[in-house]
Amino acid sequence: MSEEPAPPVSRGDVARGAGLAGLSRLGALIEAVAQPLYVWLFGLATYGIYVVLWGAVSLLTNLVDLSMTQALQRVVPTQDKPDHAHGAVKLALLVSVVPATLIALLISLNATAVAALFSASPEDSVRLPAAIALFAWALPLWTFIEVATSAARARRAFGPEIRIRIFWEQLARIAFALGFFLLGFQSYGLMLAHLCSLGLTAALCVPLLARYYDLRLLARAPMPLAMARNLIVSGLGLLPSNLSRRMLIDAPPVVLNLMLPGVAGAAAAGL
């Protein structure tokens, strides 16, 4: 049987692709502007401890999600039944978000002991346990965002993810940071801003899932053993490379903070 020819690429397709590429580049520009803004608002040491905590959350997310983000893109397109594709997304959410929530609860309940591991300025050290107890919940939020947007990618949908994760999430974080600064949250306002922006982004991911999946079917979809095994094995196979890549990005400020005491560790991480 001969394959059907691919549909021609229209000017509109090219324009949409160029627009998405430009929007993704704009995300890097927003981040380049946001970093000095955060340092100016909250100080280098506070920005440093924020970078360390977010780096730790990012590393934990990549460990907890078992690379479900990449595994979904391999498994979902191969499912010939809609309920099996929905079951793959359901399983990915369960095996990633549930452990992330339990870990966040454990960290939140032991925030004082966890805070003792990090180096911060004297002013930040006083409020660090409370900040960690709150910021720990960035772990399940970010894990959900990662899996939900990867589920959309598995449907060959890239534009919504770019708009939600790269554009709106970063703009919301800047707006929340300015708001908390004006309200006088000098020490951990940046962490609260990040947490609020993640909450908003997670809320936007629910209609994103509903756009490409039936939420009712997602709730009751079966998870056949063969599909579940394929998803888990694919994720575990991709996990070492994903972790090593995140280690190169997120581990340096965390290691610096753990090595150097007090404000020096926080400032080094910020730099």
C-alpha cells in the first residue's frame, strides 16, 4: 500500500511556526530581564537561596517523575485505543504527582531540619524554615505542570505549552514578585511569587489537558499491564540522561551553597 502524501505546508503554517519560535526566544529574554530585577528587589543573598531551593526542587522533580515527560511522547502516539492513551496519561500523573506530594508533605513537616542544611544570610535564616515549608509545595505543582504539558506534546501540540510555561508563567512570576516586594515581603517574597506563579500555571494546565484529552475518560481510563510496563520501562531508560542533564544545570548553585557557610554560600549561589 502506498503512503498518502503529506499535506502541503501553507503560509499560515510557516507563520505560526515562526511565531512560536519567536515566543520561545522571548522567554529567554524575559528570564534575562527577570534575574537582575529579582536581585535588585530582594538582594543577592536572598536571590541565591531562592536559586538553591528552586534547583533542589527541579532536581527532585526530574527524579520523582521517572522521565514520564519523555515516556508519554513515546507511548501515547502508539496507542490504538483512546482509553489506553488516556490511561497512559493517568498512570504518568499517578506515579509522579502522588510521590511528589508526599515528599513535599514530608519536607514541610521537617522544614526546620531541612533549613539547617542550607547557607543563608542571618536575616533569611530566621524565616528560612517557614519559606521551605511553603516552597516545598512547588514540587508537586511543577511535577504536574511537567507531566500535563508533556501530555499535550504527545498530541503534537507545542504552542499551548510554549505560551503557558515559557511566557505566562514567567510574566506571572515577575508580577507576583513585584507585588510581594511592595507588600514588604523582603526575605521570602520571591519564593512566594514563584509558588503563586506555579499555582497559576498548574491551573492553566487543567484546561490544556481538557483540550486534548477527555477528563472524564482520563479519570476512569484503564491502565493495561502491557501499556503500563512500556511506559515505566521507557521512563526508567531515559531517567539517567535526564538526571545528568539537570545536574549540570541545577547542581552547581546547590553544591556551592552547601560548601560555603552563611551569607557567602547564598551569595555564591546567586552569582
